[in-house]
Amino acid sequence: MGEGKSVLAECDGVGHGFLHPIVTDMIMQLLIKGYPMNLKHVISYNTPTVVNIWWSLMKKIVPKHLQRRFHLGCHPEILTGIRLDALYKVRTEEKALLKMIWNVGKQLQVKKKNEEGFNR
């Protein structure tokens, strides 16, 4: 895996549904106990107030070494006036959401399988 993965996230339009306990639990499972995925950076663009509040609450339980990997509210010059997802093709928001959920599910399955193998 090398140094780990860098995650870029477009947060424009994220609403209160992001605060759902299941979503928060899935994210925290990957961040704190995310073997085999190692995160180098998580860069969030155009973060709304709800995401900033969520992160300020989550910093209370996220270890310091992981906190340094998160960068919220980024507004690089290349993205002035456009969304991050305008730079690559995603057919619909629904397909993008389903793809994200599928990827998270696969990572959790790998994590579970690895934990079962290490606990023997």
C-alpha cells in the first residue's frame, strides 16, 4: 500500500443526513480501525456548516495522528466556481452514492476477514 490512499471528497450539498449514526459509524470504522486501508490524506472540498460541525465533534474521539490527515473546507484555485465532481465523470448522484456504499462495504468485508484470520 505504500504511504496510503488519498481521498478527495466534494462536500457541496451535504445535508443533515450525513449525521446519521450509521453513516458516522461506517466512516469511523474505516478511519480508526480501517485495516487494510491506510489513509494518507482526506481532503474535503466546499464543506458546508454541517460537515464542519460534525468534524469538530468527531475530533474529540479521533486520535491526533488521524486528525492531522484531514483537511476540510479546501478551495483550490483550480476549482474556483466549480464542483470537484465536474472534473471527472459520474453519471448520477445516485450511482455515485451506490458506488461509495459498495466500496465501503467491500472494505469492511476485507477488514472482517482479516480480523478473523488474525484472531485464530
